[in-house]
Amino acid sequence: MLDIAQDALESLSNFEWQIAISGDDELFVTADNPIVTVTPDGHGWAKYGDWFDVPGIKVLFPLSPHACLVLQEHTSVKRQALTPRMVRCVNSAIMALAGRFMFASESSKVLEKVFDRKGCQVGYSDGRFVKIRPEWLV
């Protein structure tokens, strides 16, 4: 684990840090695998689980129901309010890479149904692409 952290240090030092803020309509969830890497291709598809040195990659780390840390290269925005749809995109990535559990700030039958259908589908060793919404702008 320490070797991995040491290997990631150089790549992570190149990222700009941003806080993505949700509104009251949609809240961030987290999971037993809370840090997710997402590489959008700009055409509505993204690959989850790439290493930190892949160009265009975003690192997502929900901090609370209303805040998510986003690491990415070349951004000057330090705080961004997300639309409900964008929060759902982040939540989709978190759910897809969950190992077994999702955690939310309140009980929700809708979230439970979505997690049962789409959760725990992608492992970091998977090389497959996962469809996400084309307006991925986080």
C-alpha cells in the first residue's frame, strides 16, 4: 500500500483541487470504495478505474452529502455548484465501483433500487467502458 501511495504521489501533485457542491435536490453518496477515477472521452462514455497518470482523468472523492473533492489537471475553478444531473453522474461512478456497500445521508428507496441495479458492476481491473451522461462536466 505504501508503494502505491509513493507511486501516485507524483501524479497527484499535478492535479488542481476543486470542491463540487450539490444542492438540496441531489446529495452525494459514498461507498466502501470512496475514491473513484473517471476518464470521460467527451462523447458520453467514460472509463472507470484508470491510474492517476491518464490524461483527462478526474478523481472523485465525496466528502459529505453536499461536497465532493474533484482532482483534475488544468482547472482554475476552485468551487463549482453542480446541477442535480451532474451529482447523479458522480453518484453513478461511486456506485459502479463500490465493492459491496453504498452509504447515503438518508434512507431512500430510489437510491436503493438504483444501487441494486447498477452498483458494484465495475472493478478496477476491468477494462470495459461504462456509459455515462454526455454532459459530464465535473
